[in-house]
Amino acid sequence: MQFRFNFDDSSGTMHKWIIVAALAAVMGVTRLGHFGEFAGLPDASWAVFFLAGLWLADMVLFGAFFLLAWIIDLAAVALGTPADCFSPAYLFLIPAYGSLWIAGIATSRLSLAPVTVAVGAAAAFSIANLGMYLSASDPALTALAYVEAVAGYFPHYLLTMAGFVAAGLGAAVLLQSRTPAAQQ
């Protein structure tokens, strides 16, 4: 059973857009309230970028998903979330999310997923935090002090991403096993 999808026929194209819509919905539901709120689901954006890279691999869609993330963040600010996240560091999210997308593309076998998830998450975390460090307003903050301050957050990001990726892959396997083509 494949964990990648074939979009070569007309029903495949429809399935591609269903996957796009499902991933966009997951991002919308989980990202909108992720800033400082503990009552909602954790933000699935990292997993969405990874799974979209794995299943879609189209760089135009990468741009569309980044635009969606930005629009959701603007909506969150309009709903009262502090706008602190909108600094020059926000631009570092482009390569950070890009590293997740590329990690998804690089997942050639399902058995590689734990490695590519970990590597993609580490790259995204490092790039995003480099942006935050470089845009920090405290010139006395050393790079080592910054790394020590943020390193403890990485396990949460990794586990959240891994959980959503596992759920997405599990759902894909389940859905594929229920399709008529898979039962032939």
C-alpha cells in the first residue's frame, strides 16, 4: 500500500483538491487559536507543511499554504491575539516551513518518516528561532543564552508535529484501504 497519492487521472485531480482542502481546514482549525491559548488543539501547521510536501510536492501549493498561514495569523490578530509575531522574523517562516515541505518530499518510504519528521522539525525550529534571535531588540542577548532559553520548547514542537503526521498517515492508510481500487 502506498502512502503517496497518484494524481494522474481525473479522479486523482479531485483527490488532490480534497487533500488540499483537508490540510487547509486542519491548519485553519488549529492555527487560529494557537497563540497563547491552551484550551484548543495544538497548531498542526508544521505537520500540514510536511504532509503537503509528502502528498502534493507542488511549490505553487507551498506558496498557497504559506499565504493561508499568514491570512490565519492576520485573522488571529484581528480577533485579539497580540501582534508580536509580526516582525522581520516572520519572513524566516518561509524557509522554516520550506524545510518541512522538503522533508515531506524527501520521505520516499514510510519507514523514513520518523527521521524526516525529526530532521524537518529541527530545521524549522532552528530557522524560525534564528529569525527571532536576529530580530530581538536586546543587543546584550548572546546567541548561547538565546539557544538555552528556547531549546526546551523543541520537544513540544516535535511531538505535536509527529502526532499530527502520524494521524495524517494513519488516516491516509485507512482511507486507501477502503477505496475500491485498494480492494481489488
